[in-house]
Amino acid sequence: MKIPRSQQNDQPTPESPYRIRFYKHYGHSPAWQLVPQAVTYFEETGFAPRPYLPPDFTDPCVAAIDEDDKAIGFLTYGCGRESWDISLSYVVPEHRRKYIHTALFDALRNKAKEQGNVDSITCSTHANNLAAQAAFEAQGRTKESITYTYWLKDGSDGKEPTESAAAQSPGRGFEEMRMPEYLVESFDTGLDGPKSMQAFINEKAAEGYSLHQAIERSPCQWVLIFSSLSCGQCQAT
């Protein structure tokens, strides 16, 4: 998919097979395809609570785009008056340890400096995500606080953790076999219009999924993101 030039802000990265680009909305960038993968990664590693909802599609992002116009890493962030907050960052496994995350953060930092009124860029990560903490500190970020949580119930289904779950993730139980939290589906309404889309949504509901978000690409082309009904917090938009 080609991104309109008006939404692009390329920053060349010499001697690297990718380019850094800023997008006003990550939902209109190649990065949206990586978000479900990122959400699943953070859930399965235990670095995020379940269910873990992705950022809003209207959030801005900076992405690393390869020669095939595909995203290989991204940062989504929110812009406050004096502080920007990184809501989600991810680099695909095969491209890690190549300083892509640092290049993304450096680009965001430079953009904030150019704007002039931004005092800080903040982010958070799990206490056990030592690799992320090391990367953040190497980028010049300062650790300021840490949050403690006492889990009374499993965040995914409201049940108390089981012994098998505790063996897989101490302190946070989860099912040995579970449905993916999110599904991303491309859909063409064709001549039937919204009627055919509703039928497709009903089919997914029978499989245990509810519509989380719908992105219109053209009058007939849509991207539908479904969440597992067990999520309990997901709402159709």
C-alpha cells in the first residue's frame, strides 16, 4: 500500500536498508500491520497485562520502513503541550540489535527539539523487561519510578491463577491454549455494501470475536480488527 506523500516525512538513514518516516496517524501507516504482533508479543512475554489494548489509530507514530515499504519497527506516541509519551514501541525480531529502536527514538527526540516547547519524552516498561530498560538508558533516558501491582485475579479471564499457569508465568496465570486476543482482517464490501460486512462480523462473533475497530481504506476496502470476546473490555468502534 502506498502512503500519500502528504503523510510522509522521510529522514534518510545512511548505510541502512530502511528509512525513518513520521505519520500523523499510525492507522494510515504501514506500522498498523505490526501492532497486533506487538500486542501479542508483550502479552505472551508477560511484559504487559492481558487484555492489552493497542493504541488509538489516531495516535501519531514514527516508523522504520524497509525497501519494500513495509514497517520493521515503530514508536507510537501522544503529544502533550510540554511532554510527549511513548505508548508502544516494537521492532520485528529479525531486525533487532541493529539500532533501529535507537534510530526511531533519536528521530522522535529531534522532532521534539525542533518543536521547541517540549520538555520531556516519557515511556514505561515492565520491571522484568531488562533488555528494554538497558536500551532506554543507553539512549540517555533516566529511570524515575517503578510501579508495583498485586494481582488478585488473572487479568485475562477473571479467574484465580492455576498451578499450570503459575508454572508458565509466575504470579500471572494464563490458559495453556487460548485464542489470539486480536485478529486483523481485510474486507471488500463489494456490491452488497455494509450488509456483507455485517454478515462477516456476525461470522466472527460466532467464532468468539467482536469488532474492535474498523478502518476505511476506500469506499469498499476496509481493515477490520477483532478482539476476543473474553477480553471483556473491547468495544466496537
